[in-house]
Amino acid sequence: MNSTPPAAPPGAAALLAGARALDHFLAAGFARLEPPVLQPASVFLDMSGEDIRGRLYLVNDASGAELCLRPDYTAPVCLAYLASPEAGKPAQYAYLGPVFRARPGQSGEMLQTGLESYGRADIEAADAEILALALEAAERAGAGPLKVKIGDAKLFDSALSALALPDVWLRRIRRGLARGRALETILANGGGQGALAQSGVLAALESADHAGAKALVEDLLAIAGIATVGGRSAGEIADRFLEQAAQRSQSHVGDEQQAAIRRFLAIAGDPDSASRELRALADDAKLDLGAALDSFDQRVGFLAARGLPIETFSYSAAFVRDLDYYTGFVFEAVDAADPSARPAVGGGRYDGLVRRLGAAVDVPAVGAAVWIERLPVREAGK
């Protein structure tokens, strides 16, 4: 966690580029929304990836409540939506402002614009619109060519679930891939039983139902006065305990399952070719992926209908973003001349986030962020 204030705010050129991108969103019918810079830290400790949690700027208010400078806009916009009269109804917002993440040797303040859409039932069309608008806005901001990478968290989860993997393994594989770990490493280490696996607490949790066992662990942590450890919330610490308990009785992924997982994760390329390979795998392995694959193909159709060059897009079955709340389509765009660069555009679908933040039911939601300073500079005359 970080308490030193960030410095060096975005310059005039970045602000002008961001304003151009925002104007494109507003012209498309999105309403501007600017949630407070100070946000409840618990939201990001509970739901962000470790990459973000470890770079938060934390502060306390007069009452002792833990707050943070917003590291991105998605959760703050979602909270504002839930507090608005539009909660549960279709609504769409755009934003432009600073976000804050500690970066060694660099300013912790960055300029971000983006858009969020709630409540649309036409899932695939909404996905395509959000990506198209984000790429168009990047171009309006003066960006040079971008290389687009897409994935599908729903298809990923459907494939692993169809292989009858326990939930603990699904989460472990998804989390490991998001952190850049090789599948072989995840499978080799996932079933290891360290010292904690010998504890009486884990033995007692093995046969307990998930909700009751999690509540027990959270209560024990609360009694001990533990709120966070290493940037992880009490809820996440509890989940890790339960994963270790589950591994005691579910420590092995079968050879046929491993082969199918490897084949699935190896599928990559342009979306049309990938779709054919995914359907062939589903047929060969007798996996019920029909609904997820139909959604995938419909989305590709809507992307093409918006004039996007989908033949240049790169799909990867192993592509999952390092944020816990994505539930469907995910995407990133980087400088086409530097594929190793940090994403300049990123986002995806997060239908479950609204409920995790307090709503009674899931609400369809999809969004994208544009990191203004990461946009490649367009060459003169182009």
C-alpha cells in the first residue's frame, strides 16, 4: 500500500487528447459522470487484481474509515449508478479524469477516459459498440495503429466447467493465467500441500459448506483483528483457506482433463478461425459449449457490422484479464508497433459487479477505459 501523494499531473497535450476522446463518447449518447476521487478502499481490496491492490494510495478519514484514491473508474461509476434513480435500468456513462496507481520512478497520476453501459439485454451488440467506440475515441485522441486482442471469460469458464473441474481449480487456473503463469506451473503447484494444509482448521473446513466455512474464517480473522494481509481482504484470505482445504480432497486434475485444457488454451488466432477450432474441440471432447460459442459468433458478427477489421484481431482462449469481476467478453489494445507495451485500451463485460456492490440481482454491464498517456502517437500526415 502507498501513502506518498502522487505528483506530476497530466500535461496539456494529454488533457486535449482526452477531451477529444470524451467528446466522441458524449456524441454517441453517453452522459458524463465524474465520481469522487476518494473511494472506499474495501471495494478495490475485495475485487481488484493483485497488480492494482499493491499500488493503491490509501488514506483514512476523520472517523478512521479507510479510503483510497481511485485506481480506475469502473467500480466508482458502478457505485454511482447504483445510487442513482437509473439503478436497475438501462444507462450509459462516460468519464474523463485522473486515476492513481503507484509506479516506481514515475508519476502515480494518470489520465483516463472511458465509458460504461448498464442494463442492455442485447449483450453481443453492446459488447461490439463499446469496443468500437473505445477504438474510435482513441483515434480521435490522435492515436496511431493499435493491435486488438480479445478473449471471452464466459467461454473460458464454460469450457473448464464442462470438463467437470472443481470450482477451486477453475479459479486457480484463471487467476494463474491472468498473472502470466504457465499452465504446467499452475497444474504442478495447484495440488501441493504446504504447512497450512496440515492444520486442524483446514481439516475442519473440508466437509463444510462454502458459505458457512467462509463466514467462520472471516469471523476468526475479525476476532484476531485482521482486516487485510499483503493487500488481501479478509474475504479473499478466507477464500484462499477454502481453496487449500478443497485441495486436500480434490488435489488432482485427470490426464484427459489436462489434455482438453491444454488444447483449449492453445486456441488462438483470428476470431473466425478460432471459432472453428473451438467448435471442433467441443465436438471431440463432448463439451456443451453451444450457447457460449453462439454468443461468441454473434459478437464477432456485430463487430464486423460496425466496420471493425476483425481479421486483424487476435483471439486467445487463454486471455483473461487480472480483475476478478469480468464475466464475458474481454479486450485490450496495444501499440501495434510494440506488442509488449502496456494496454492503451482495455475493458470487458462484468454482469456480476453490480450485485457484488449491493444490487439485489445481476445487471448486464460492459465498459472500456482508454489510458491517454499510453496511446501511441500518430505519425505526422497520417
